Amino acid sequence: MIGLIWGLLGALFIGVSDGLAKKTTQTVPILIIILAIMAFSSLALAMLFAVTDNWPQWHAYAWTASAISGLLNLIGLAFLYHAIQRGPVAVASPASGSFSVMLVIINGLMGHPFSWGHMLAVILVFIGVVMLTQPDKKPNQEPQYDAKWLRVTAYYGLAAATAISVRFYLAQDAGDILGPLPSLFLNRLFACLFTTLILVFMLIRSGVPNLPKGGIWWLVLLQAVLESLALWAFLTGSSDGNRIAATIGFSAYAAVSTLVAWLLFGERVSTKSWLWIGIIALGVSIASAV
């Protein structure tokens, strides 16, 4: 139950962050957003470790897992933000939320505590995600999106889910060895390094892009804070054998991000979408009872 609560807290953080991404990805290059998120969290955690003199201990597997997880973090966010940029968030975010099914299966195969109740929960989540990718039959509900557009957005979301599931599994492994905060720091640091290398290569080829000015950067900063808090909550909830419960709780972020996009940016959400988001919520509720 504790793992599920931490997972739900992470879902709240990442859900708001992804909802804000609907706004920031329209004006700020995706790679710049990812670099800002990783650089801010890396710097903040480095300052914390400098004050406490409690830097992550060396462990070959944990550091390697963190490096791969950091690279997959970059890949997953790139796919996710592109899906959100295309829209609608009600398809992009839940599609990426199918990572929970993949991650539960990975953890189950690797011998972590698992029950048939968990399987029922992830099946409901998966059904909800699949149905959210289908176009609404009422043309006045989603007039700007046809079936092909929704499928492509869903494919980007599912690509993000694949990268995120492996990324989270490796982050969970590193967290079990080093602890949540050191694992979070290494994940952010390696992701920041990989993003910087890619950005330098792109700048050499294409030059410096025209960047927006003003208040949009405060939204990017808020994204960075929320995204880092989300991973910290997830890793904290994954400790002490609670990996699967934390994963299912975290998957509820799809509903949160859809709600944020609706409330803050006026993105239309059909009655059908709310129904299947409710199914996802039901899956999370079942997970809390097992």
C-alpha cells in the first residue's frame, strides 16, 4: 500500500508536468526542454550532496544501470513530448502510460513480488489505453483529429512507454543498491550529459535556434521540478519490495495530465475519453486492494 501511495504521488507530479508540456513544447524546442529539466535537477541534487557530503557510492552495476537509464530517459521524454506536441494529450499521455504493463511484466519475470490482482490491474490499464487511441464516433467531440492522426500520436506514446519501462526498471535496480536520491542524481546527470552531446551536435549542424523569451521559461522550470519529484517519489515507493505497486500507482499520471490540459489549456476531452480514463483509475484501485 505504501508503494502505491508513493506511486500515486509521483503520478500527480508527472501528470502536472506533462500537462504543462502541452504549452511549453509549442514554443520551446523539445531537446532544450529536456536539457533544462536534467540540468536543473542535476545541479540541485549536486548542491544537496555537496552540503551533506553524501555523494553516491561507486557501484559498477548501479552506475551502469543509471547511465543506460539516463539515455533511455532522454529517448522516452523525446517521444513523449513529441506525442504531447502533436496532441491530443488524452491519447499521448495514456498511451505512454502503458509502460506500467511492460514494467510490471519485466519485474514479474525477474522474480519481484507479483499477484494475479496486479495482473488484473495492469490489464484494465492496458484496455483503457488502447481504447483511448480510438477516434470518437461523434464528429463534434474531436473535430481536429482523424483516426490516422490519433494512431500516430499513440505510436509515439507507445515508443515512449517502451523506453520508459526499461528506464524505470534499471532505475529501480540502481535505487535498490544506492537509494532513491543517489539513483535519481545519477539518472539526471547521465541524461544531462547525453542531451548536451546531442544538442552540441545539432547546434554544429543547424546553428542556434530562435528561443522564446519571458514567462515560458518559468513553466519549463516548474516542469523540471515536478518531473524530478515524480521520479524521486517513484523510486522511493519502489523500495522494500514495492516495485509493482509503485508502478501501478504511477501509471495514473495519464488521467492527471489530461485533466491539467483540460483545465489550464482548454483541450477538449470527449465523454468516451473520460470513461476509459475511469477504467484506468479502476485498475489502480484494484492494485490498492491486493
